[in-house]
Amino acid sequence: MASTITTLWVFTLLIPFSGLRAQVAPTRTDATRQAAGSTDLKRRAAESFMNGQIKHVSDFIDRFNNAVKAENGSENALGALFNEDDPRLPGSGRQHHPYASQVDAFVQSVRAAKFIIPKRSTMSAVIGIKVRCDSTPDTLKLHLRKDYTTDSAAYWHIVRVIAPARLLEEKGNARKMQTSGTHAELPPNANEVSFLPLLRGLNDYQSMAPFTHCMECRDTAWEKVESALQNGRMTTEAVVSNKIYLVAGYWELELCEFIREKENSGWLISDLVEKTKP
């Protein structure tokens, strides 16, 4: 009798699983197809944190201009272009900082005057390059400017050099150099890849000359660095900082790239400089 009851219980437990295949919830793909009413896959919306990422400087310019022109929500849209983790901005436990007042003044002035950033706007950059000078780690800072040609092309060029302190302190270390007349063009999107084309070029040429097209930019600091590159005293290793500067009206915007998986990320405003008002 006990054996018969056990058999019945086993049979009862197995019954719900006999139609298991029909009861399994459809996969995400199947559900999407059903929702679309066809076998074509329906494209899913991007994750929420992707909506606010500003991956390219041109994207930043578009968002800035759209925020300025917007009739509603302009102030919030402009505020979203700043680095929300900046300790100078309002936040939990943060004390008021004069920079926060400057940001408010900036937002109000660009909204009132409808300042926009042209596509072919004045753009400059300051990059920091980790170098070894006489085997000692140091940092070389290069100022670059994006120049536009008549055929709508654009290239980055070195316009100023801030030499490592070790070189600046030395007297008469620069020698006459055999600088070739080679011109190398840095592509307009070099800033999007942390100026790696420039880093490679400095290693290949062991010279800044191909990327410094203006002769007046070749001052004493430039000559000291150029000499160190040519004679092997200085070697470049990596780009460690990359800042872009744009102008909107009488404001200069400093942009830095914040790589993180949240909405407030990518190219964001990290600092402001108010120029003299006309």
C-alpha cells in the first residue's frame, strides 16, 4: 500500500513538468519579436546612463547650443554640462564656493545673450606628457591650437611649450639643432584620443618641429625641449592630462574628459574664465 501511494505522489509531481517547454517564459529576443508583431528585432533603447554621456567635443558643442536655444529647461540642461563631482559645486556636505556663484552667473549670461559656440570655433588645448629627462620622471606641457584652412580642413599645432623645471633651470644647455622643414599635421580629432598621434610623432621624429608651424612659437623653452628630444636626454612616455578650451561669448570654458559609467560623464566643463566684457 505504501509503495502504491509513493508511486501516485511521484506521478502527481511529474505532471506539471510534462508541459515545461510550453510554459517557459519567452526569451528577451522572442518577447521583443512578439511585441514588434514580426520576426524583425526591435531595437532596444540605450541604457539610461548612456543618454547623458558626451563622448565627443562636437557633441558637447551641440548640446551646449541646444541648451542655450531651448525655451524650457535651459538652465538645467546647461547645468548638466558641468562636472557634478566638482567639490566647488553645491552638493551634500559641500560648503558654498565662489565658483558656484560664477557658474550661476555664466548660466544666466549665456541664456540672456544666447551665446553659442560655432562649429569652427576657436579651440585650444593644454596637454601634459609624462617624460623622462636624464632618466628622471617629469612632465612636459604643450599648448596647442586648432587652425582651420580655407578648404574647411582643421589641424592641431603646437603654439607654446612649458619645459620641465630641470631644463628651465639650466643655463645654455640648448644647442643649434638641425631642424628639418618637415610639416606633420595632427588631425582635428586628435584630442578625442588624448593626442596619441602627437605622442607617436614626438617619438618618431624626436622633434617638435614638424608640429610647430609658427616660427615665433619657438622660444627659449621650446629650444631647450627640442634639444633634449634630439640628443636623447628626454623621452616621452604617455599623455597624462588633456584639457580643451572653447569660447562662448566672453567666457572661456575648460573641458576635461570624465570616463565613468553614469549620465554625467564624458567631456564636461571643469572650469570657467570670465573674459573682459565688451
